[in-house]
Amino acid sequence: MKKWWRAVGKHKHFAFVVLLMVAIFCYAMFQGGFVSWFVFFTMTPFLLYALMCLLVREEIVKVTRIIEPTHIENGQSAKVTLIVERKTYFPFAYLTMEELVNSEALVQAKMGGTNGLQFVGFRKTFIWQYTLECMPRGEHRYQGVTFMLYDFFGWAKKQVTANDEQVILVYPRIREMKYAALQAKFDKGTATSSYSIVKDTTMAVGLRNYVPGDRFSWIHWKAFAKTQTLQTKEFEDRQSQEVVLLLNAKSSPLFEEKVELVASMLQTIVKERGDASFISLGADTKVFPFIQGHQQLGQVMYHLAAIKPVHKVHLQLQDEQIFQRVATLLYVTDTLTDEVLHLLANIVNHCICFVIGEEPVSQQIHYDKKIQIVYVDPANYYYLLTEGRRP
């Protein structure tokens, strides 16, 4: 029974057109007269055209989707151009196109509805353009395009699906920040310097294996000539090795602000030729060590674009070797507890907690001298690093 209904549904338009032709012919034969035959000869061309629409085998050869700009940040708009190539020249009256997506955000961001109407005529290639407004951060995937082809009156309808998977990656918004020293640790004592994470490149103290993203000026070419292995010079640090950014990816109304703050900090540090590492505490703990160039920064930005909030975050950082050489830990969150502050104080000697939101009227959290708390206004990040300085 199900197979029979499926066959009826598949050929219902063909059966409707044939029955309509038979009905009009019978009406003209039995009724007779000028009016009935006029109706018959007037409707026959349209019915034959509808029948041909159903019999023609249409196929979409290629679908090319162009998205501009290629780099999209949270809240920005994008222009999508769809170039479609079909197999035949048969002039369908019109067709509608609908994008198949797995993201409700793409449907909501699209202007003018979810369907595109085209009058293609005899063209084998045609273009469909639309705009995506206020794209939200995340990974949005196109799965294909569905084409519905019609005759003049919609008696004949044919569906063709083209599988064309493509991903739109919307990155977190990058805000401009003023770069300043957070803390500088020398061999003896503590002081501030104009660059808190800059190495002293005047003296090489050793070699290590090359890591993608290292500057080419740091490669030891004489060692490469002998061993045929790329090695990078190790320089004497005027202070501890690096700054570590720690993101708490717990779900909250200010989750997007936390991601934007981390992205802006990392962008600023790399722009100022600094060394940093990044740890993301979410469904899984992701560690990105030695972020020294744009290639490594791009991997982190990809992670920040696709990251999703989780309901519960476990702070299990004691085993991370990255904390053995950290000078300053920057912890980005929207809530603080005594338990978290105690854990951070045991891991590093200097930690700055950037808390997204307004400072509470009564401060009930007790924290160690190693911990510095800075409350962040989500609307203004520019002077945030200067506020996190220690005299």
C-alpha cells in the first residue's frame, strides 16, 4: 500500500496533466460549438508544454557558490552568489531555488525569504544572489540546493537537488586593544618593560627543532647545512617565557563577549610580536602552545569560531606542562569562585582574572596576592591590557 501511494505521489503531476487534456477534449466533443473548441485549442499548447516539462530529463551539472568577503566576523554581512549550470536548454517558465542548510542562523540571516525565483528561459547558466545580514559567530554548513521547475500555471512541477556542501566560518569580532606590559620577570626581582613578552634576540643560547610558525630569521642555517634538519635558535629571555590565555567556555549570556575578548587579546599579542599560548576549557581541553605567527594564530581563530558553550567546565590544569614556564596567566571568565581562585594561585605566580560584567557592590570572594581581578565592560576593550598592569 505504501509503495502504491509513493508511486501515485511521484506521478501525480503527470496524471493531472493527462486527465486535464482528456477532460477538455471530452468537453469539446460532447458540448460542441465555438466556445468549447476555442477553450480546447487555447489550452492545448499549455498542456502540451506542461507535459514536455515533465518528460524532459533536467539535470544540474554544477553549482558554484561564491561568498564575499571570505573572512567574516560576528555581526558582519556577506554577499552570496550562486552560479548554476544546467544540462539542457529547455525553457522552463520559471524555477525556485532553496538552500539546504543545517544552521537556522543562515535562514534567519538571509534577506527576502529562503527561496529565490528565476526566469531562466533558454539559458544553461544563470546567477542567483542574496545577502546574509548580521551573521552570528560559528560554523555554518551548506548541504546543497533544491531546484523546483514549473510550467506557466504550475501544473507541472519537477524537483532537482544538487549536492554542494560548503562551510561558512564566522570568526569572533576583533576589537582594537592598546598593548601594554603586564609583568616582566628578570633573573632577580620583578619589573615592567615596554614589551612584556618580547625575547632578547641579540644572544642565542641554544637550538631546538623548527616549529611551523617560527620566524625565518630565527632559523640556524649552518646547523641545517650540516644535519639537513631545520632548527630554530633559542634566545635568552629577559623574563619568563610566555603569557597563557585561559578561556572558560561555560554557557552564559556573555559567552560571545568572552570569545571576542580572547580573540582580541591574541590578535594584539601576535601583532606586537609576542609569544603566547592558549587553553580552551570546554567540552574538551584544547591547548595551543607557542602562538608566534599568523599560521598558529589562524588555528586558534578557527577554534574560537567553531567553539560552543558547555554547561559544566572542569578545571583540571595541574598536569599541563605549559604552566611550567608561564610568566602571567590571563583567565577570561564571567564568574569567579574561591575554589577557582585557589586553584589558579597554586598553578602560577601571577594571574589576572578578566571577569566580563559589572563589578559587584560587595566583594565576597577572597583571593591570594598572586591574583589580580579586572572587571571588563563588554562595550570597551581598548584600555583593558593597561588596566591589567602591575606597578
